[in-house]
Amino acid sequence: MKNSIIGSLFTAVILTMCNAEPNTTASTEEIAKNRAAIDSFYHHALTVNEDCRPTAVLSSLLAEGYQSYATKGTKNAAQLSQQLEFFWKIVPDLKWAPQQVTRDGDVYTVRSVASGTPNGDFMGMPTNGTKSFNIVTIDMHTIKDGRIIETHHVEDWATAMRQLKPETPATSSPTEGEMTMKIASAYMNAMSSGNMEAMKNLMHDDMVWQNEGDKSMPWIGPWVGKQVILSDFFPKFGENFKTLEWKTEDTLAKGDTAAFFGKMTGLTTHSNQKTNEFTFGLRVKVKDGKVILWNWLENSYEVSKTYHKGQ
């Protein structure tokens, strides 16, 4: 009988604890003051603004003996003020925006989103104001009569560090030879596709188009200067020779010079005859990002023979 009475009393106590309402001893007026303190803490101390400074705001919000508890130790009021003054300096657009506030007696839990764009050494990571962070934070404040007694807080700084991490630089910059080949290839592709505008953009003003051979063929050079090549060489070449096939088989580049080797066929309009397949070599020099020498080394005998065929 005695054990039954004790068991019943124990059950009643447990049920009473489970169904207990949160501490509601604070008056409506005090709750309003506490919520005003929360609002001021986030919008005037944590968020950068032009109306006040963190130290001044915290001096009126934090109770005597205030402590801020985090995973890596605690801070008193003076240390927290010093940290926020530093944050304001290095994160000029720092914003701490509460998303949800709940109360359990004197304890107010605040879920927020913190964001900003650091410029300087931020938590050991160099930043330059080009990357921002946006993270979730959780704070539990014990507040009485509008004064914050203590705070337990967690911020997702690990995510912030990932967001602020600089882009991994390329393992190495292109060599001069690689850049030369890129420019020479771009010019050759523009020429083979008939993209005259791209060709013009890739031609140096002092460009030389050098091709040797039978001087009786009207396009044999050299042709000196971008304007001469555009106004004289291209029209003469286009009127007299039509490229039918052009195959590049080997390429190489070193410094400002690239070389191409392959085979081609063409039609000479003067005789309306098609050449046999013949080999070509091409030496290209690049200066200031543009082609300055285009030196054809082809089987000029095959071209000349076809040009004069039937005469």
C-alpha cells in the first residue's frame, strides 16, 4: 500500500513537470523591455549603422558581470565590445538579421542570419572585399528588466570561411610559346573560315606577308604593312587562287614563333586548273598579341606549273 502511494505521487509530480507552462512571472512591461533590448542588440550593436557604436550600445544593454559563452571560451562585456568594434571596421556592411525569437521565461532564443563582406584579415583569412559570407547563428540570451545577463551563442563560421576562401589560382600561366600558338591558330582559323573582321583584329600594323616563288604570279610577295596586305594582297590572291583543301599535320611553337606543316590543294583561276596535293610550311611571328609575320614556305613549283598550264 505504501509503495503504491509513493508511486502515485511520483507519477503526479512527473506529469506536473511535463505539463508545466513556461515561466510567465515577467510582466508585460518587462517582456517589452527585454524584446527592445534584443532589437537594439542586433540592429544597433551587431549591425553596422550610422547612428551609434557597439560599445555605447552594449554599455546600456549588458548587465554587470555579463558573460558571453561560445565553444571556445567566454568574453566579458569589454571583450565583446572590442570584438564588435573590430568587426565593424573590417566588415563595413556587417548585418545581423533576427529571423525568429522565442521566449522561455527569462531566456530568449534568437535565430539570425549574419552577412557581410570582409576586407582585411578576417579570423586568420586574408580577404579583399570581393567575397561575402551569409550564415545562420543561434543565440540564447538571459534577460531581466531589459538588461542582458548572459549569452550562449553558436555561429556557423566554418561555412563563412568556405564562402570567403579565395579562388584557387591556375597552376601556371601560359608560356610565351603557348600564347604565340594560340594567336597564330586563331588567325589561321579566321582565315580558313573567311572571318575578315577577326583577321583584321589579329593583324599587327607592321605585319609582313612573305611568300616567295614565281614573280609572274600576281600574289607573290613580300607584302609589308597591314593596310597593304588588306588592300593589295588579299584581292590579288583571292582573284587568282582558291584553296580547296588545307590540312595541318604538325605544329610547334617557341617564344614568339610558331610553325605549321601540312598539305594542301588549290585552284588557279588564271588557268582554271587544280594543283596536285603539295606540302607547305608556315612560320608565324607574334608581337604585342598580334601576328607580325606570316611567312609561307610552300611547293611554289607545283603552284607555278599549274598557274601557267596550257600557255
